[in-house]
Amino acid sequence: MSDAYEREQQNNSRLSELSSKVSALRGVTVDIYDNARSQDVIDNSNEIFSSMSTSIKGSAGRLGRMAQQGNKVAILKLAGIIIVTVVVLYWVLGWLFAGRGKASP
């Protein structure tokens, strides 16, 4: 009877070890899946920023050609766009960094 009890204890111990290894493997698998999903998000973000960069370069080129033609209205539009862009960037960056550097009471 004692021999059967020891074997049962060994089986329980090994089953517990196996269960912990399976849990660890499941955790690694979930981490790999999460990493793969985040890489997919990063790749999609890179594609979006790349297409946006190409679009901005094309628009800037068209605005430059329009300004070179000497059209007064086009030059005013270009100046207005540049001024509005600088003001919006100043406002957005000020909003993003407003809370940094201030000590909270």
C-alpha cells in the first residue's frame, strides 16, 4: 500500500510540474502573439506615415511650382498655409508639452 501511495505522490508531483511548464509555454505563446500583433501595427503605421510623407512632398512641390509662376494669389495662399501650419504646430506642441516640467502641488 505504501508503494502505491508513493507512486501516486510522484505522479501528482510530476503532473504539477507538467502543469506549470504548460502554463509557462502558454504565457510565452501569448507574448509571441502580442508581439506579432504589435509589429503588424508598427508596420501599418510606417506605411501610413510613408504615404502621408509622399503626399506632403507632392503638395509642397505643386505649391512651389505655383509660387514660381508669379501668381500673386498663389503666393498669398502659400504664405497663409505656412503661417497656419506654424501656428497649429506651435499650439499642438504647446498642448502636448504643457504638463511637463511643472511640479504638481
